[in-house]
Amino acid sequence: MKTPPALHICTDCGARSPRWQGQCPRCKAWNTLQEAPKSSPVRRDIRPISSPVSLTEGGDAPASAWTTGLSGLDEVLGGGLMPGASMLVGGEPGIGKSTLLLQLAAQAAGGVRRVVYVSGEESLGQIKARAQRLEALVPGLDALSTNRLEDVLAMLEAGTPPALLIVDSVQTVSTEESDGLPGSVSQVRTVATRLVESCKQLNCCLILVGHVTKDGSIAGPKLLEHMVDTVLSLEGDRQHMFRLLRVQKNRFGPSNELLVFQMEQRGLTVVPDPSTYFLGDRDPSLSGTALVMALDGYRPFAVEVQALATKSFLAMPRRTVLGFDANRLHLLLAVLEKRLRLPLGQFDIYTKIGGGLRLQDPGLDLGVVAAVLSSFLDKPLPERAVLWGEVDLNGQVRPVLGQDVRDRQARRLGYSPILTPRSADTPQGVTNVAELAKLLFGNVGSSTPNLEVDHSPRA
């Protein structure tokens, strides 16, 4: 067995150091660090506590989920909250995590179940003020303001355990069992492990709130996402009224689900049908706009792709993208310039997705192409036209995930024409960008945009 490294302890302040040094790093006293006695490893007899049994004969009956009070949230979670399950909710600061969970706590309590909301960031007065604003002051909802894990565990062991425990957030809770500051990897791992184990033993549903880093991932060890049963992410632009709740992992139901919320004065409300929620007051008579049936998770909804092509006076034309990958725009412009012989290299191109959305759907390609052509030629698309499809480097239009789901939603909303990749199921579709341009705008090669185009070679 590997010998543990020597540990030096200050005789004045008790500070620990992995190596000896003349001055204590904490109290600055000299010659006070002494090597701690090494303890011999303890050998334990390994005795089996349990043995495997047949699943057809033994084992406990599966627990049934209970409703959260929010119908849309029950659907994406696979039926509601499962006793003994653990969930992790992540999101940027100020996006609405605490608001949503306090609403959930009030709905779940409803005077029937006991719910405890633990906050390491707010005082009891702040929690109560927010609950009053959200009309979430209901019987059965208790609050605890603490940063110590020992207080939370003592509350769980005293009396009847709650049906739901919400910890906001796991990065603000620390324990004496682990070294490091609150939010460090060791502290987060220890706190989450103890909470998950205790709640499973008490059959209590646990919801942990996690901070995110600047790249959008949940702060702390990756082990945190493996420990819990469900991982949710609350996203959106704080300048807009909508919020997207994504299910990234779910052991009790499908993952990649999506739920749309709208921020109001009294909290977040579920958008029952987000199919056309992101269109706003769209004017289809304007050029440079295209309607795309996007798919995020398993929910199709219509979004507007906007483009603006204007003559450039710079040596390198601008390419600005909001809402999707900028590299995809560069690829699509290169395809249009190559296959349709359009002088897009002399134009500034600005593109965005309406409503402040951010999507990674490859089906947006065909909509971006149509919007750029519409702005370049200054001709609007048909009023009820909808598109989706992936464009490859040869200008071919390829099918994307969820073809049938998108098609059913587009027909339900009454869109026509529906321009999709051609296949055996959709023989009326398009095969390449040249066919799309001819179908929408006629012969593009002979069309001249209203803007003057300088065809002379650049120096």
C-alpha cells in the first residue's frame, strides 16, 4: 500500500501544510510546523451486506411520481417528481432559477406535502419577500437560510422528512468534512454526495441548483451530473421575456425535451403552444425574412430567420451572426457564391434569428439561404412559405432529424408552400440551392439586385 505523504501542523494556530517550512503560512510564526504522526492504514474485513436477487421475484415496487403542479413540467420530467430522485438545475445568474423553483415548491406543497427550500444566498426575509411577490406563501412550505451542510442534514433527520428538498445552490453550501472554500471541487463533491445519499434513504426528492461557468457548463466536478438522475438547464436572453428549460439527462423519461416559459410580473408561466410564440408581429411582405420550422429536442416551432445584404465599402466585407454558428453562415455564403455565381464577396451580410433565440439546428441552413437570397434580390418570399433542410458543400439539400414531426406541425399551422429536402416521402421537395432559388425567385442568374454591384476585380 502506498505510504501517505507527511503532514505538518502548526502548534500555534493548527494550520496544515503538506511540507515543512520555516514560517507558518497562516499565523506567520517561525519554527512552529511539526510533522504529524503517521497512522497505519486500517484493514477492514470486507463482508457482503447484500446479495443479488432476481428482478422478477425480489426488489421493491417502483415508486410513483407525484405532480409538480405545472402540467408542462410534469411532461418533460416523465410524469412529475419521483420520491428519492435527485435533480440538478443549472443556468446563468439572473435567468430565473430561484424564481422557478420557489414557484415549484409552492405548487408541490399545496398544503398537502412538506417542502423545504434551503438557500445559501438569501436571508429568510429575502425569501419571504420573493414568495409574497410570486404568491407562493402556502402551508407546508418551509425555508432555511444556511451555508452549512450539517444544518441541512440535521433538519432531514429531525422529525418527518420533507417530500421535496431544494438546495439553492450547491456551490454555496460547505461542510467540515472536506477542505477548501465553498464552491471548490472537493466541497461540491462532498456536499452533493451526502445530500443525495441522505435523500435516497429518506425517500425525499432532491433538487440542487448549480452555478454555471462562462462557457455555459455547470461549475464543479463533472461527477455532479453523473450523480443525479435528472439534469435541467434554464436558458434564455435576460433582455427577452422567454426562458427555455432543456432536459439534458433524465432517467425517468425522455431527454432532449424542451419547455418554454414566459417571464411575467408574478413569475414564470408555461407557454402551452410555442409553435408560433417566437414569430411576434412578423411582416411577411418584407424581403430578407424566411420562416423555418425548427426542432429543439422533440418540439417543433416556427422561427424567423432574418438577413440583410448591403453593398460593402470595406476591404473585407462584414459577416455578423446572431443566434446560430457563424461558421455555418460562411459555409452557406461560399456555396451560394460558387453554385449561383453571386457576387456576395462585395456585400456585407448580417443574419439573425428573431426573438433572441440561439439554435444549433442544421435545418436552419435552407432558411438562411432563402433569407440571404431574398435580401440580395430585394424580393420577399411567399407569405406562408416555410423551409427546413441542411445544405452541404455541393449545394445539395439533405434531410434533417424530425422530418415527419416538422411536416405535421407545418401542415397543422396551415403553411404553404412547404419547401423541404426531396425524398421518397416528399417528392415535391427541393434537391439543391439552385432549384430553391429558381422556385422562389425565378432565374437568379439574370436577376439584378436593386443595389449597384461592382463587378470589377479587386486590387
